[in-house]
Amino acid sequence: MSADTAVLLLSGGLDSTTVLAHATDRNYRVHAMSFDYGQKNRFETQRAAAIARQYQVVEHRIVTIDLRVFGGSSLTSDAPVERDRPLDEIGTGIPSTYVPARNTLFLSYALCWAEALGAHNIFIGVNEVDTSGYPDCRPAFIEAFTQMANTGTRIGTESGVTIHTPLQRLRKAAIIRMGLALGVDYGMTNSCYHPDQAGRACGRCDACRLRLNAFEEVGIADPVPYQSSPAA
Amino acid sequence: MSADTAVLLLSGGLDSTTVLAHATDRNYRVHAMSFDYGQKNRFETQRAAAIARQYQVVEHRIVTIDLRVFGGSSLTSDAPVERDRPLDEIGTGIPSTYVPARNTLFLSYALCWAEALGAHNIFIGVNEVDTSGYPDCRPAFIEAFTQMANTGTRIGTESGVTIHTPLQRLRKAAIIRMGLALGVDYGMTNSCYHPDQAGRACGRCDACRLRLNAFEEVGIADPVPYQSSPAA
């Protein structure tokens, strides 16, 4: 398979959708992978599937993994998530929405698929600026994962795997500007940790607050529907 | 949780059962994890559960993962596995039974659980001597995985994770001697890639041939039942 085949982790959120637009723009043959991990937000995988269709990826696979057996996160348990936190608190400490070693597991699945496909490229939408509380979003982690992949797989030992993190150094507003330049329809994406039954975002969780703040900074309205008028 | 809590990968085979006996002997509080990954060998997880009970582990969890979606291995597809290969060919090259990046995925699951438990120890029964064809059994891979874990997880960044590989430098006969000294009942274990309906080993796949050869070297009979008298 050609060197420009890539496995791309697609949550259906703002970040990974921007990464998909970027990889498509660079002519990668994208194999998109999403995860259904018992999260409260069941809309995620539906949004991811719609976005994958729009970008005409080669294949889109949804992997079911039951992270609830590990416990330890409000995203997959009944513990409350943070709401209405001041923006300067978001991104400090390790938030309750941290799923234990999630990116390690997601990247490992991507690596399995890359190994089976003979693909040397993996794309992931991590960025450290807005997610400094997550140890598995940092460049040092991505470098360590790459080293591990290049030691423990056939493709890695033969010719190397590259983990592409095009958003690594970008703040959320810069990600939106990058996506808009690539024609991303952010109305298709979801960021909210707990949208209502109609799929409308809450506007109050950390993810919504970061997103709304970023759209305000860019100077355009967030096209997704909210449960009530966002207090932007 | 105390520093001696451990997550242990238990396939129910000869190697991981020996590792369990070793970890129990060292007084680790063992949380055992097995995988049902659509393999032909469905007896594995049953054997693993029986062995976990015998060793009175704190908990045993079986994680279902569908490696078949990745393709690429005779262990999880309908492709034939090697049979009756000369012993000096086994362990050369990457065999058809290689599941893409399997140990990366299994260790990542173990790391998720360790992170949720606050456990700093992971045990895995890899050994490079009899499995030199698998890149993810080598010490360099284990070191790279440890580095990644210590960069990308809370427990790793706080106080470090240790991946214990007590069998790393042992040949199969030495593993059996170690297990016998620890009182392991090898009659409970399964190594065969495709046992029959009664659970009897084939005696002809790479795993059976390595196992039979090792028991012969130790000078005792393999206690598991075979489909026919093994040509030892």
C-alpha cells in the first residue's frame, strides 16, 4: 500500500474533524477509526460517521470498547462532570473527564490497523494548549508512543511509523481558523460532554465553554445548536 | 492502593500461568486480565478463568476485542496456521500467527486498568527466546512501552510503572522448571493454536511443538491431553 495511506482517529469533534480536513487536503488515503466506549455522548459516533462520509474516507470503522470496566472517569460513569468552570481553571490539573490512558488505547488500536494495512501514518487531533491537564496529549507522550510503535511492530521496525499531530501547538481559535480555511462545516461536529436528546450542546461543560470562547475569539457564531442561548 | 498491586496478562497458557505463580509467590495483589479476541482457541479464556480462580486473584476480567476487523493473522482469520514445522524454523521470521501489534494493545488495556486502580506493576509473560519472530516480545519494546506509559499516564508521571517480564531471558524448558518449582499444575494450561472440541491439543502447531520439545527436555511428560500420541 502506498506511503500516503493513513489511519485517522475521528471522534466527530471539532479537533479531529479539522485534522481530517487537513489530511484529506494533503491527499492522504484516510482510514478513519472511531470508538464507542460507553460514553454518555452517543451522538459522537453518529457525527463521526456522517463526517467520514462527507470526506469520502476509504473506510470508517467504529471499535466498541468498554472503558467502564476500568472506572475512574466521569465521562463513562455516573459521577458529575464539571460545569460552568472559569476558563482559566479549565486545562489545569487532571479533569474528572480523564479516561484512564485513553489515548494510549486509541492509538494502540490505530497502530493495530496501521500494521494490518501496512500504513505508516497515524493522525490524531491532540493539542496540548487547551488540554494541558491530560498527560497523554503532550508532545513527549506522542514521541514516546512513536518510539514504542517503531520498536514493537513490523511496519515500525521496517520503515517507521509517523504520528501526525497537526494541531499540537494550536489554541482552539487557531484550530477553527485552520478548519475554516479548509472548508470545514463545524455545524456537523460535536464537542459537548452531555448533549440533550435532540443532540443540542449544553453550553456549560468544559468542552462547550472552550469551544464557545474560541468561536467568540474568531468572531463568528458557533453553528451547532445549544440547549439555551449560550452565555458567551 | 499499596505499591504491590499488579495487573497481570493471563492467557491461560504455559507462560502466563508461570508468571501468575511467580507474582503470587512474590505476594503481589494480582488483578488478572484476559482477552477474548475472536481467536479460534475459545478454550483459552475458560482455562484462564479456572487458573485465576485457583490462584485466588483479587479480580479477573475478560476484555472482548475484535481483532478480526484488522485482518492480517491466521490466528483470527481462516488462513491456515503452520503445522509440523521443524523446531529450528519456529521462531524465525514473523509467523502467520502474528496478530498485528497485539502486545501493544494488550499492554495498553493493562495500563488503562493499572491507571484506574493506581497500580504501578504490570506482569506479562513475553520471552524473546522462543518468540524471536515477534517484534513486540523483545526487551527493547518493553522498555519503549514503559517509557510511553511513564510519559502518558497519571501513575506513570507521578511515580512510574514497571512492566515485569520474569520470563524474558528464559527458554521454554527453563520456564517449565521455574513453574514446577512454584507448584504450577501445567495440566490446567493450554498452548495449542487449535485444540479439538474436547479441548485436546493438536500436537502439530508451532506452539504444541515448542511445548512438547520443552517437556521432553525437562524430562517429564506434558500433562495436557493430545489428540493423538505426540510424536515427541
